[in-house]
Amino acid sequence: MKCFRRSTRLFASTGLVLMLATLPLAAGAGATTTGPVADAIVRAVQLRLGSTATVAVSSLDGVRLAQSTTTLIAVPEPAARLGGPMRFLLSDGQPGRPSQRIGEAVAWLEVTAPVVQTTRPVARGERVMAADLHVTISRLDRAPLRAQLSLDEVIGARATRDISAGTTVTRADVSPEPLVRAGDTVRAHARVAGIEVVGDMVAADSGGKDDVIRVVNPETKYAARARVAARGEVEVQHVR
């Protein structure tokens, strides 16, 4: 009987180990900050926050992957915010075919980026001037996954509420003026056959940072679509 009980205990222990080995990674269970999953998450967040942000994965938990792939794509949940655990859906992004969901992961991120802060109190309805602002590098906590306002966007904007000195200016604080107005002559950048071409065009629409507007060559009347890059600067898209 002793031998029987020992065999039973051995069988139960072996079964428990096998069962644990097949479970997805749980919180705190050997989380890592490197590898394909972390890299895909960094790319996804960087795409939303812009190239000036610095993104690092401090912890990964709940990683589930049905298969390995060299083209992993991470997509954050719609309501995801920095400063806490964020859930990402993982897909296989093989070229030439629709992406297929193959897993998920929960990540904690460390993110820093340039932010615009006030140097003095600004009253509601007042225009914010360059002398009222400075740029500093700050850690982003409890912030949505979207790019921070640039200095160009804040200068000349009207405050939509009272802003204290030392406040990081967000889209809830100001109503930015367009960086480009219809009729403005803008500096247009385009890439043709791998060569950058720069010239003056006229904006047919008004737009803020990253808005896509129409621009026209005043000499040839050639019209194109361009992304607003900065005040008076656009990047022409799809040049033929």
C-alpha cells in the first residue's frame, strides 16, 4: 500500500507541473522587458505619441501567444491610458494578408516626452504667448495615448479655462490656432525618387498639427494633399 500511495502522489505532482506549464503567464510570473512582444508594444505606443517620446516596457504580464511570428503587431485597447496596466491585442501582420489575432499581453510602461508648461498663470479667454511657456522633459502619467501639444500649437492658442503657473498644457486647457491657414504660402517638403524637394505652395485649407490639407503650386496649379508638420511647414504626400 505504501508503494501505491507514493505512486499516487508522484502522479498528482507530475500532473500539477504539466498543468502549470500550460497556463498563460500570470501577473508577477517572470515578467520581461525585452523580446518581440515588448518591441511590438513600444512601436505601437511610439506611433501614437510621436517620435519625440521615449517609451520603455517596465513589466509584462499575462502574455498569451498562439504562435511565434517575426511581424508581431500590438494594438492597445481603446480606453488605454499611461500610468497603469495597459492591455494590448497581439496580431500577426504578415504582408499581403489580413492581420490575424494571435494573443494578448498586459504591459506597464515608462514614458517620457517633451511637454509645454506655463511660466505664469493664464486666465480663461487669454491668448497664450511664447513668453508664457517653456518646454521640459516630463514623465507621462495618467495620460491618453496621443501626442503632447507642441510649442507651436500652444503659442497663440486661447485658454479655455484658468491655467496655473507650472501646469503642463493639454488639449483640455487651450483651443489651438491653426498652424496653417487657407491662403498662406507654406514651405512644402516632398520626396521624389528618394530625393527631398522643397518649394513654396499655397494652402487651400486651414489645419493644425498632423492635419491633412490641400496645397497648390501657384505656377503650375498642381494640387496635392499634405500633412501639416509645423507652423508654415507641410509634407506633401504621394508625389508621383
